[in-house]
Amino acid sequence: MEYNERLARFRQGHVNPFDRDEIDSQTEGKDPPKDGVKAEIFSSEIKSQNSDPPMDLGLAEDHFSRPVGLFVASDVEQLKLAIEECKRLILELPEHSEKQKDAVVKLIHLRLKLQELQDPEEDEPNLQVMLEHRFSKEKSKSVKQMCDKCSTIIWGLIQTWYTCTGCYYRCHSKCMSLINKPCVRSKVSHQSEYELNICPEIGLDKQDYRCSECRTPISLRGIPNEARQCDYTGQYYCSSCHWNDTAIVPARVIHNWEFEPRKVCRSSMRYLALMMPRPVLRLKEINPLLFNFVEDLVEIRLQDRQHFVENDDMYSLQDLIDTSNGRLSCSLTEIHTTFAKHIKLDCEKCQAKGFVCELCKEGDSLFPFDSHTSVCHDCLAVFHRDCYYDNSTMCPHCERMLEHKLEVPLKL
């Protein structure tokens, strides 16, 4: 059987769904074709696939140049049918054959056109504000992003999508009106503190067997939706709010010095990421015994990060992570060396602010940050450590200041 004759028979069974005039002229005064005939024609073509060129699938180039406004609901249904038959044809064709490659290319075009019809391109504003989110229109064409609202892939080639500049929440433009989760950055601004209990579970019954965030019905058996626990909040979430992302949980670090990432929900993951560089942990109050267990923490308190300069009792989660892997001690040692060189060797003004040990009156100028010095708690004078602890009398500087105070009333 010749290819052209078989192609004509195939097109009779697969009428172009977009050529309305052709369909009307062909079906006028005729009975509609039976499904059995159509299936028989398609199956007969499959049997001879090893020697025939790739099939047209009833699609012409004008389908992709037709204005979007002319498509109706039936067009989408016809495209879905064509996609299913194209997928079946790909499975039947020999692997890595030219016919299969052509069919795959055709399937891609069909899917892109279907997506375009379901999500038509419209003029969207570059910035939108919703529930304290500040959404910025993205120009990236990457297809590796996922929509945080509908949990489906964002096809950057044909879909408009937005990202929140505060918490990096991503969604399709069509999902914007359905968002019910406020921006996590606002929570960080208003509530800069961690949950310090390890996985404080309250149970599904306390949650009324619903997702803690979107209130979707959930259960541990996965019917109607799988319940996933967030190790940070201890509560249960649906699969749309909990993607099995992992993060280091602050409570486990502070109480157990454990840095293994645990599964957390999406909102907790964003909150922990934004909170990580913030120095909000008072380790002396929360777990003072941790300094006895982790020697590096004692050394870091003597070093210099900006919040350590302002308050050496405040730590960020990032500080503890860097302490665990040894990065913080190395970086702070470099910073300490650089500033010490400037103060003690390079800058004459800084050198003039040094101290001379009044107990032995020997050696170079002393500074409070030197490891071999001690500082008087009353007058803040600096001495050699050995001299200070060997001294059994009062600090010379404090004694001199006391004498000066006693002499002033006598002169008056």
C-alpha cells in the first residue's frame, strides 16, 4: 500500500480539529464516522510502522499560527486527544529511530500549544504586592522552577511567573490571586526568635486532621492527602505545603550540637534561611553548659564579628554552623591578625593608645586583645597576665585614682 494512500485514509479518520470549514463541508449530509472505524485505521497504521514515514497525526502548520482568540474549549480537548495518540505512537515506534524522533518533536509542539491555550500570554505588571509579598516579574526562561502554590513546573518559555523579593516565593501569574500565605520576611521582622523546643509535636487530632497551613484534610495513611511532619514546628502539613525540603534545626544545634538537616515545610525552610545570619541566640541563658562541651565557642567569644563586638553573648545560627565545621575560627583569626597588625605596627595613633604594664614597667605596649594580658575590671587598665595574678596588692592605676579622689576634698 502506497504511503500517500494510507496518509489519506489516516486523515479521514483523524480530521483536523481546527479546520472548521473543512469539517463542516465533509460532514454535511453524512453520518459522523464511527469510533470503531477510526481505531481500526489507526491500528492498521501501527502494524506497518516499520517501513512507513512518520505520520502527520492530523496536524498542519497553520494550527500553530492561528490567533489565540479563535480557539475554543473543544480545541483544547482535541489537542489532548492528539497528544495521547502521539504518546502511544512514540511507545510503539522502534527506539532511537528517526520516526520516533519526529514523533517526539511533534509531541513537544502539541504540549507547548496546549499550555499556551490554557495559560494565554497577557500583559502583566512588573511588580505586584500581595499579603506583604513584593512580587517581581521574572524574565528567566528556565524550566527548573516549581510553583509554590500549585506545585507544578513553571514553563518559563511560555508562562509568566513572579518571585517575591523578600522570601523568594515563586508562582505562576495565574496563581497570584489564589495565594493565602503571607510573606515570611514580615514574620522575621516582627518575630525574630526561634522555636527552641525539639520538634514540639501536638498531634494530628489537635490539628483536626488538617494541614497546619492551608487546612487541607490530611492523614498518616495518605488518604486523602499525605501528612508530612515539619521537624522545626512539630506540626503536620500536606504535600503542597511540605516538599520534604531539609534544613538545620536551631533547637537540635543548641541542645544536642546536632547539625544534620531535617525535613521541614516550605514556610519553615524560608524562615530559617532568612533568620540564619541574625544574632538572636543567647547561649548563656539557653544552654550555658554548651561552652564546656564545645571548646571552639570559648575561643570565638574572644574574636571579632560585628555582633560580637556589640554583644559577645549573641550568636546566629550561621555562627554555630561555621563553628562546627571550623570555618569561623579560621576566618576570625585572619581578621584578628589583620587588625592587630594595623593597631600595633602600622598606625601611630593606634599605638599611642596602648598600655604599659605598671607592675613590671617592661615590655612593649599592651592592648586588651592580646592573649597574654589581663584587664582590671574596675579601671580597665591592661597588665601582663603573669604580673597581674602575681600581684597581691591593689591595681596601681586604681590606687592612684583613689588617692587623687582623697586629695581633692583636702584642697577644697
